Amino acid sequence: MTQVTAPAAETLRQPVRTVRVAGVFVLVAAAIIMLAAVHLTQGTSSIGAGDLVRLVIGRGSDDAQNVLIASRLPRLLAGVLVGVALGVAGAGLQSLARNPLASPDTLGVNAGAYLAVVVVSAFGIPLPVLSAGGVAFLGGLAAAGLVLALSAGGATGPTRLILAGSAVAMALAGVTTLLLLLYREETVGTFAWGAGTLVQTDLHAVTQMAPIVALGIVGAFLLAAKLDILTLGDDTAAVLGVHVRRVRILTTLVTVLLSAAAVTVAGPVGFVGLVAPVLVRLIAPIVPGVLRHRVLLPLSGLAGVLVVLAADVILRALFGGQAGVEIPTGIMTMVVGAGVLVWLARRHRDSGRSPGGTGSGVRSRRTFWLVTIALVVLLVVALVGAMLTGDAFLRTGDLVNWISGRSGRAITYVLDQRIPRVLSAILCGAALAIAGTTVQAVCRNPLAEPGILGITGGAGVGAVTILILVPSASIWLLSGTAAVAALLTFGLVYVASWRGGLSSDRLVLIGVGVSSAATAITTLLIVATDPWNLSLAMTWLSGSTYGRTLPQIVPVTIALAVLTPLIVHVRRELDLLALDDDVPRILGVRLERTRLVMLLAAALLTAAAVSAIGVVGFVGLVAPHAARALVGGRHARILPVAALLGAVLVSLADSLGRTLLAPAQIPAGLLTALIGAPYFVYLLWRTRVPTR
């Protein structure tokens, strides 16, 4: 079985078989020419292959010429430019991190570049193409620098690299979504662009960015020889005269420059930078020398062009020319890339290194009770505050009168509207926190959460499908579909992760891949349907309590009432699972069955919460860590404290979201992401493994 890894020393010592390598280049070039020919025949107009052939031989019509120059040629050249830029950037980043899972997506480069461009658009600052590229470069560079610093340049293993990249990208996406919601008119059109679209109205952007991409490719080639040596290890490279730090910085700058240029032209086209180098590595066993960077870099660029053009051709072949305008090409590349990520994860062997462990010392019983009492008081204060604040501020006397049934009509109406929102925030926060605590213990990974395992992504697909197909669907249909979709997604992740046993690293990596695919499918559903669904779906996907009613919180109440006692009952097993695999087996714990039952319980809790208030991230990640830091590592104490913390966090985020910009409202999920992201970055930084 072929193992796809970064080039090893033995591989680099192989001579470059010039004839075979040249043959590969010829084959790839021929494939690109064929795809380009098909690509030019697709579009919204009736101009077909015959019209284009007649145009080539000088007998074409003016209409055919206009369509070719104004629409199809710009789209084709944009695909070529984006493909070659992302292919070379992906190969460079994988060599830099010595990790085949590194790419502009997994390192947050695309998300950073996208956020930077949206910030400029939101504040109404018009920028020419080159200036927009500069802004995207700065955003991408900042994101990549942060992810590489948190993951020690990727040297601490693929799981930490992917988690750091995914978390940073998630936080940046939260800020981006917030800006899109707050500045809808200024950022109109950037939602579809944010998924990567090749639609061009002229050649302006392509001709402006082409020299930048050429400069980046030349820079990458100049670094090729040093990247070959760097794959032997930092110490060996230093002995051979390579300035390791300088090469890393220059490679980062060059790859981010290429990624930013691609984002400027077409938005963040997902996973091309991951897939293209992997395709090249697949042929390494039959074409010796292909992993030398003077071959790998250009061949990855051509493979990137193949991926982008093939995705665009398939998109328009399946959905038609008009859909090719409305549906971003990046959605197709994300689905393909997510499949490749899952495939790579299944071949991944557990390194045996945990990202940081889940233990956090021992605290006294007195500390536990003091913390619990303090949190209960804080939760009561948060509940009362949530009832009193919003677009209209009330007094405690109004609340007392409402409870006793003596309030006026206006006050009664306001509080009747608020109580379902307040209760849903508290209950869903507690459910997500308990689910996160369980997932972290079972996966033995302090950076895992239900969202990273694809559960919330699957629930989002189910709920958005119902919102689009049956706009007047009842809450039970919406919740039931979201729950079923979440469980099916979890089942898919679990089965795909099983390979003679369950590896926690493999489970997380496959979960990230499936979650990315779910995001792509959700985006596809949104942009391919009625634009009125866009606002509703975006709000729902951001996690909002807006418009909640008491019947809508019944499912999450039942889930908490049934599943919490079950999880608490196996608290001792959770303590043992958080240690390693050997200790629980020795003590008689049925490891696989316990893992499956606990993950299933976490999936049900998450699905119930998502179906009630939408996608709320970071609660399942942050609350367990804060609880562990406060009361120690025993789950008998972590579970209640985490539940209280989750309830307080979501309630606080909901209150702030209803108050800060009233009467406009910020979804609670966005605020929890903005609150949780800095803590997550701190967590990654604290648990980083120093490298020499």
C-alpha cells in the first residue's frame, strides 16, 4: 500500500528519470488542453464547439467572438492562474511543514485573506485589484504565521496542525460572517465569492495578478534546491549550509503570496493546494525523482490547473451553464479535497503523541463546591440579566410582576418573547459543554470538540435542506432532520475511522474532512436556491436564539434529562479513557463499546442543541478546559462545572448579541466564537511542543 508522505531522504537520492518525468509533463499538458477545450464550450450562451472552431479558422461570428473574449476566456484563464498558484503554494507549504496535510486551507491562509478582503469591503473602501491582493496577502500571512507558530511549524504532527488551522480558520470565518451580516449591502456578492468562484467579467483581475503569480513561482523555484535539503531535517540541513530559519520565512512569504493572488482573483478555492501535490506524490513510486522540488513544484502547479478546470467542467456539466455562474467552483474542489483528506487520514498511523493531555492536576473537594456555588450564582445572575436586557431594558420589579402575573400587556409581551430564548441558550450551552467534555475524554484529545468531528456540520446540512425544501416546516421536522443528519454524519466518521480499532488522531482528522464536506454542501444548498434563504440560513448557521419558542427547546431538554445521567454514570470510565488504552483494559473496561456509547451520547446532545439554536461553536471546546482548570481532572467534577460554564457562556453571548447593536442582533454562535477563539489560541500556545 502506497504511503503518501513528504519526500524522504531515500526518495531524494533517486535520480531524476528525465524521459519519464518529461512524459508525465506531456500527459498532464495534454489533459489540460483537452479540459480547456471542453471548458470553452460551456456557458450560458448557445455558442458551441462548432462556433468556436469556425472562429479559429476565421469564419466565426461577432457574437461568438464577444462571448469568447468577454466571458469564457477570462473564466478559463482565471482557472489556470488559480490552479497553478494554489498547486505550487500547496507543495511549498507541505514541504515547509513536512506534512502532506498542509495547504492554504488547513493553515488558515485562505480564511485570513478572505477576512482581510471582507473587512475592506465592509467599510466601503474601494480598492483596485493590486491593492486588494496586498490586503489579502497581509491577512493570509498573519493567519499562516499564527497557525505555524501554534503547531511548531507542523513538526508536532498532523493532528495538531489540522486542529490549529481549522480552529483559526473557524474563528476567522466567524468574524467574516459577522461582517457579512452587519454590512449586507456593502458586502453583497461576497458570500458566493467566499466559496471560490471563477466568474469573471473581463481579463482585468487575471492580467493584474498574473505577474504576481509569476513572481511567486520564480521565488519558489529559487528555493527548490534548499527545500530538497530541508526535507532531510533541520539539523542535517544546517550542517549542509542551509540557513533553515531564512528558508522557512522565504517559503512562507512565497506560498502566502501565491495563495493571496488566487484569493484576489477567485476567492478562497478550497483544497486545491492539498489535492494537487498529493496527486503528484501518488505517481512517485513509478516516476523516480518526481519529488525533487524542481519537478514537484511545476508538476503540482499543473496538477492544480487540472483539479480546478476539471471541477469547473464537472460543475457545469452536472448543473448547467447558469448554475456555473451561481454555484462557486470552490464547492466542488472542497468536496473532492475533503475526500482526499479522509483518504489521507485513513492511511495515517497514530503517532502516539497526544497534543497535550487532558489531565489538569487535583483540586480539593472544598474548591469544587466553592466553584460550583459561584457558578450557580453566576448562572442566576446571567438568567436575570438576560431577561432584563435586549432591545428594551426592563427592571427587576417588572420581572417580579411578570412572574406573579401582575405585569402590563407590553411588559408581558416582551418577557414572554424572551423566556424561550433565555432557556434555549442555557440548555443548549449545557448540552454542548457536556458533549465536548465527553468527546475530549474519549478522543483523549484536549483540542477536540463535537463540531470538529463533523456532527454540527451534518446537522447543518439536514436543517438547511429542510429550511429550503419546506420553509414552513414544524420545529419537530426541522429538529428531527437535523438530528438524523448529525447521527448519520457521526456514523460515517466513526466507520471511516475504524481500522482494526479506533485511533483518536484518525477520528479527528476524518471528522475535520467530513465537516469540510458538510460545509461545502451547505454552501451549495444556500447559493443554489432562493436568495431569500440566504439570510435565514446564514443566521441559523451562525447559531441564534431569535424567534425561539418553548416547544422548540423540548428536544434538548429531553436529551439532557436522559443522556446526562448516563454520562455521569460512566464518569469513572471517562477518567480511565482519558489516560490511555491500556489502563482501562487492565481494569476491565470494555473500551470500544464504552467509546461508541459515549460518542453516540455526545452526538445526540449536540444534534439536539444544534436543532434548537443552530450551529454554536467553541462551547464544547472551551467549557471543558475551563472546568478542568478550575476543579481538576476528575469527570465527576468536570461534568457539572462544564455544564454550568457552557450555560453561562451561551447565555452571556445571547444577551450581548441582543443588546450591543439593538434593534439589530448578533447571533450567539458568532459571539461564542469570538469569545472562545482567543482562549483556544492561548490553549494551543500553552500546550505547544518546543522544537529545536
